[in-house]
Amino acid sequence: MPVPTDRLDALVRPRAIAVVGASVDPDKLNGRIVRFLRDKGFPGAVYPINPKAKEILGYRCYSSLAEVPGDVDLAVIGLAAAQVAGAIEEAGRKGVRAALVFASGFAELGEEGRRLQDELARTARVAGVRLCGPNSVGVVNAFDRVVATFSQVGNNPVN
């Protein structure tokens, strides 16, 4: 798999993906991502992040992004809106170049949500992390077997 050359490549052609907030239940929204990556044959590294689990679907689980031993191109963030900016800050410290943010609860909910969204945008700029979201359904790149979504489209064949 080619080395991502910019932040957009890191989003759509990552070599390593961390799933922050990964669920041990492969049918829950935050469990589907790991399952889809595994089932569709993503050739890169997959790092589930869940401080309460040791393993998810055969992948070693980590308590935080900081614990991941290798480089991470894309962080898939499956946390509540109030936790997302902190996860993006941690992603920036880890050198993650892109992040998908599934959470809702931002500007669509009014003034407090707008404040959270503005904070998220500032945090991402400072951290050097390219964002897709919030309220993202994710990214699917069938050519490189990147199925980073919770959508049921991930149940469809990639070929």
C-alpha cells in the first residue's frame, strides 16, 4: 500500500487506522468499523482504542492513542461530542494526520453545540489533524479496502 503523501491521502488511503472508542460488540456502531476493516481485508494496521478491552475481533486493544506502538494515519473517533476535541488533541500529539468524527451534538444543536464545534475546529488546526466531520458517516475506498464507516454499506461486498 502506498505511503500517504498528504492529509487527504491519510484520510482515504491510510496505512494504519486507530478506532477510538471501539466497541467489543461488532454489531454496535463503534464495533462495526473494526469488523468492516477486518472483513473487507484492510491490509494495514488496525488499532482499536478501548481502555476496558484487551482485544477486539482479534486485534490487540489499546487504552489510548499514545499506547499504540506504530504510526497512525487515520483516527476514527467514535466518542461523544464533549470528548472529541480531547481525542483530536491526543491524535495530534501522536502524529495522526487525519480523523473521522462520527459524533453529532455540535452546531446542529444550537449555541452550546456551535461552541463545541468551534473548539473542535481550533483544536484540529493547532494539532495539524485534517477533519472529516463532525456528523460524518465515514469513508469508503474500495480500491484500498478502507471501509471506515458505521453505515450498513460496509456489509456490502468490496469487490
